[in-house]
Amino acid sequence: QVQLVESGGGLVQAGDSLRLSCAASGRTFSSYIMGWFRQAPGKEREFVARISGSGGSQYYTDSVKGRFTISRDNAKNTVYLQMNNLKPEDTAVYYCAARRSVTNVYNYWGQGTQVTVSS
């Protein structure tokens, strides 16, 4: 069982930066692939980024490539999402999620943190 708690959201202006954090419980954090997702009002939840258990591999959706960076600190059981050059279309509730490598299904989710980018 993994419990996830996001933090770091807020209201910023276009072009600003934010860093989201997701703290995980449990002793086997490094065995989980971690992902960030977001859901804008009236839209379906969408994938943003993921990182391998070791942190050596990252993958991003096209709309955030070059602006967002996912990273993790396994000693702190925490995954981060550094978001630079934010745009109004990045406004959404951001969720972190965890899954084992043997499945594509994210079984564990945080409660979400709101990111609002004003123009």
C-alpha cells in the first residue's frame, strides 16, 4: 500500500515556475514508477510525465517537453515536478500516481494540488 500526498500548487502568472512535490509512504518507494497527471476543468485527466524507479528514465507528454522536469529522491520517498515557463493552458489539478513496473495501471493516487496560471 502506498499513500501519496502532493504539495506545491498555487496561483502564478504566465512564464513563472512552480515545483510540485509528492511524498510517498512505505519502504519500497524505489520499486514504483511514478507519474504526474493533470485534469483541467471540463476535461479528462491526462498524462504529464513519468519516471522510473531508479530515476534514470523519464518520459513526457509533448505539450510539456522542454518546460517540465520530473525527478525523484528515493531517500526522501518524494517525486517532484519542476514546471517552468508556465502557460494558462497548464491550469489544472495535478495528481501524482504510482505503479509497479509489471503493470501499466497506476494503482495509487494522491488527492491532487491545484495549479492556476493567469495570463
